[in-house]
Amino acid sequence: IVQCVTLKEEEIWESSKQQEITEETIHLLRKDLDKTKEYTSQIKSQIIKDFYCMKEYVERQERNTLMFIEQEQKAAQQKIEETIHQLTDIKAHPVSDEMKWQSMSRNSQRYKGSPTTINKITLDEKLNIVKSAVEDLKRKLEILLLKNYAQQLPPVQPPDSDQEPSVSSSSPESAAESPAPTISSQFSQWAADVTLDSTRVHERLALTAQNRRVMVSNHLTTYQPSPKRFCISQVMCSQGFSTGCHYWEVITKDSDGWAVGVAHEMIGKRDKLGRTEHSWCIEWLGPKKQLSAWHKNQETLLHKDKPLKVGVFLELQKKTVSFYSVTDKEMLLHTFEISTSDLLYPAFWLYTLEKNGSLTISHPNRK
């Protein structure tokens, strides 16, 4: 009996101890919850304050910029009007033929085309500097927010989800059929039917033409959530290759900045083509007017003009990938040796989300 009583007391004690532990845990969790709410509130207040300051700064700069443009326009207009008035005054006051001729001759030399031309050139230069500065600021903000912190920021809802993304005035079909190189390829017998993967494309890139064309969209598209989605303006194809020979062509004439290449399936969401061990590409950077080859973050300048169409020949037996310009003739641009036996996928990068650039996969012409 004594043993039973002791066991009972132990059970009661254990139960009581467990209740105390549970209550203490609940108390600590509630404290953590309160701290979390307080911390979140502080962060929200700080972010609201920061965004308010940024908006105020941007609005102030907008007002100052518009005021500067208006002042410059008025100054240029005033100079032109003064010139017109002086020339009109000379014409209106009769003088001797010789004096009139001399005066008109001097003023013609002084005013003939030069004031308006100089004023226009000066105004254009000033306004273009302002325009470039604003575009540069916008681009830097976009790169910071959309590229570096795309995963952290909440998705932006498009104005009307029922409408197609507003991207480019030309249709995919017209882009593919517009004057693009149409020469036959020596690699057409290895032509691969590749299409772009909607699960591995940045949310500001829209896929059209049966997933054979990628273009910059004016707003975030409505793709299904995907853990593989790129956080930078890149896209991969659905088809991967580990053996054999494969060839595809990409129309590049509709983009001022792009990269065309191949990449390992496990390329990171923030990894840019050619900057990793298992990705290879050629890249045209329009602002620099420069064609380069990239691998492992090593750049090789190619010193060639921008190709309007790029052919990619993946020869896995030889472990090489070659890039050709398919403009008016088939010209080798660069060949890489491949150091992997894993699946490789066609991959593409568009330089900027500012302009409506696009890349289109086309069918090679057979010889």
C-alpha cells in the first residue's frame, strides 16, 4: 500500500511539474509573441518612414528637374525670339542700300542659322544629360529591388490580370518573320526542338509564340510559384541534353543586350550565365558595343560585330559548345570546352528590364 501511495505521489508530482513547465513555456512564447509584434511594428514604422523620405526626395527631384527643363526651354525660346526681333527690326527700318547691305550682311553672318542651331544643340545636350541621369537612377533602383531582393519583395499585381502583358508593339510572329538572317546551316541535321520553361523564367519576362520567344514585360507576369524561378532577367529551356549533338538558333536582333548559352540544371536563381563553373555563353552588351564570351566569370573579348542571329552547336561527345553568327554567312564566334557530363540546358539573359527587348528561338534552315 505504501508503495502504491508513493507511486501515486510521484505521478501527481510529475503531472504538476509538467504543468508548470507547460505554463512557463506558454508564458515565454507569449513574451516572444509580444516582442515579435513590437519588433515588427518598429520595422514597419521605420520602413514607412524610409519610403516616405525616399518618395519625398524623388518628388522633390522631379519638381526640380521639371523646373530646370522649363527654365532651359524658356531661356532658349527667349534667345530665339530676341534674334527674330533683331532681324525683323533690321528689315523694318529703311537705310541706304549700302548701309542696309552691310548691316544685313553682318547680321546674316552673325545670325544665319547659328543662334537657333546653337541654342537647340545646347538645349538638347542639357536635356539629354538630365534624361540619362533619370534613366540611370531608375535602372539602379530596378536592379537593386528587382534583381537583388526579388524574393524578399511581395509580388506586384498587374493592372488587369485579364489582359496580355504590354510588352512590344510587334507580334511574336512578325518579329520572327521580319528581316532576319535566313541562310542555311551546316548543323541543321542536328536541329533540336527547344522551348522556354515557364518555371525557370524571371517574373518580368513574358513567354509567347508557343514558348519560343521571351520578352521584357511592363509588369510582373502571373506564373505559377516555382522554387527554380530566376531572380534575375534570365530564362532556361525545358529540354536538357547529356549525349549527342544538338543545334538551335536564336534571333538576337530585337535586343540591345543579351546572352545566349548553356547551363547546368542546378544553376542558382541569382547566378548569371557565364559567371559560374557550369555555364557558358556569349554576350552582347549594347551600351558598350561589345561581344564577349563568358565562363567561370572570365571574359574573352571577341572583337566582332553584333550577330543578328546566333547558332549554338552542342557537341557532347567532344565536350564542346560552339557559337556561330548566322547573319549573311555562318561564322564561328567562339568554342568552349565543357567540363561536365550532366544535363545542359539552353539558357538566355536579357540585359535590362527597362526596354522591350526580346529573343526568339527560330527553326534552322536546312542545306
